[in-house]
Amino acid sequence: IRSTLTMVNFHSRVFLAASFLHAGVASSVFSTPVKTVTISGGTHGNEYTGIWCIKAIEKQREKLTAKAEASIAPDNKIINVFREYPSLSINTLLANPKAYMANRRFIDTDMNREFSINKLQRTAESCSEEDDATCDAQTSLPYESIRAKEIESMFGAPKTGSAGGGVDGNSDIVIDLHTTTANMGITLIVTEGDALMS
């Protein structure tokens, strides 16, 4: 019963979040409407809620795609954010796959601490002098530093002025899901200076 309630609760929250974003409520703080959202899980490999959520989102995408390909009518009793909001692009990211596979918070260092301007530039500068695509200088950096730079190159980082070079580099919002043992309920943490803070 608990799993069923969690699943219903999760789908309701994803549906509400999609409704909120698609309706333009969140986009009022941005210069353009929110059209692309990336949901990240597993920044800390032993925090399973975000990983479970991104897997559930991908399962929703697969089910909708399979039904469309088989020309099966969708079940209107089940909320599917991809069916409800076809113009809202939702991407997922497993942020720290090595830590997840090792069932550890991190491999070398806390990934949350690797997205500062100085650390991202240090990673970039370490590699910029190398001609080789494998970048031998990276081997002396912590795994999470390298991964943070990969994520920054996919999505860009407003604080560094990077525009991002990956397919998903145009995400309007990136939501990074975490798990806590503290009795905090559902918590939203927004960085100081973010458009949502104004």
C-alpha cells in the first residue's frame, strides 16, 4: 500500500509541477516561457528518491511511445505528463552514475560542491591545455569534478556564462532531486540570485 500511495503521490506531484510550469506561472520570472525541464537524480549516489523519480518519468515516456506505436488508446485514468503536456519537453539525468552503482554518496568528493565558478574553471583550465580528447590532466581531478564539468557542458552554468554545448543545453529549468533523513517535508532550495528569488 505504501508503494502505491508513493507512486500516486509522485505522479500527482509531477503532474502538478508540469501544470505549474506549462501554465507559465514559473515562466513569469523568465524572459521566455518554460518549454524544457531537466529532472536530475542521483547527484548523491545513495539518495534513491531522485533516481526512482527519473526512472518513473522514463517509464511514462516509454509507455506513451509504445502505445502510440501500437495505436493503443491511452488509459485516461493514469496521469502521464508526456500525454498531458506534449509541448513541455522533459529530460532526465542520472547525475552521478558511478556513485549510484557503488551505493555511495560520492566516489571522491561531494558533487554539490563541484559546481562553483572556481572549480568548474579549474576543471576547464586543466583540460584546455591538452590537445588529446581524453585529457590526461583530468585523471588527477576527483571523479565528481570531471562529472560536474560534463554536466556543465551539457546544460551550461549561468554563473560561468557558459551556454552549454549538449543536446539538452537549452533547458529552461534543471530540477535536482535529493533524499534526506531530516523531517523537512517537501523542500525547494533555490540559489541566491536565481531568477526565482526575485
